[in-house]
Amino acid sequence: MLLSCDDDDYPYAEVPSVVLNEFWAEYPKATDAEFSQFQETYEVEFEIGDNDYKALFDSSGSILKKKREISWSSLPPAVRNSLRKQYGEKDIKDPEVLRTGDKTFYQAEVRRFFSNEKVVLNEAGKTDTTLIYWK
């Protein structure tokens, strides 16, 4: 009989237990969770139902930011109107709600024939140039 001693036996072996505990407490229905470490933070991509999510935790288990995909109709009217006016509804792909700290933002990809653009807007529908689009 052979036993394997590599990290494949436990996919979360490199993730601190405090991060895992906070993740599972916040998202008990998550499936297909995949963790990646970036310096002192842990990014996790996962699904709940048919929706894609992503969260970023620090090494103490605190959520730094999180996002989830949403439908066009779920965008606040001010954000929808701003996107429609600037880019046209048909060019907007993959809208997401992004929460960082106590602030909420909305991000989307604008797909056009020759160029793609990624935009971040605040709740009032104004483009926020201080926040980088989170892939």
C-alpha cells in the first residue's frame, strides 16, 4: 500500500486555518473554492449557485474586498444609466458588485470591436479612477 504525502491530499494545506474558517463562515454554500496566496493575502475564487464570486482575505482572516457577478437588471439605476449613456447597453459584459471596506462599487467590461475597456463606477454611477478594476 502506498500513501501520498503531498498537498494534493488536502487542497487547502497552505491556507491558514483562520482564513479558511472565516471564508466558510461567510460563504457556507460556496463550491469549487480555489485559493491563491499573494504575499500576505489570500484570494479565493468560488461559486454559489450559478454565480461567480471572489474574495480577498488578509492573513488574520479579515475580508479586504469581495465581488460577485450580477445581472444588468440588478445594477442600480444610476449605474445602469451611466453605463448605457457612455457605452451602450449591448457593449457591457460581466457586471459585478465590488465591496471594499464599507464602500460599494460596480465594475464591468466594455467590449467593442477594436478595443475592450474595464470600468469601475461608484453607487452614484460616476466613474471611479482611484480604484483599479479587479480581475
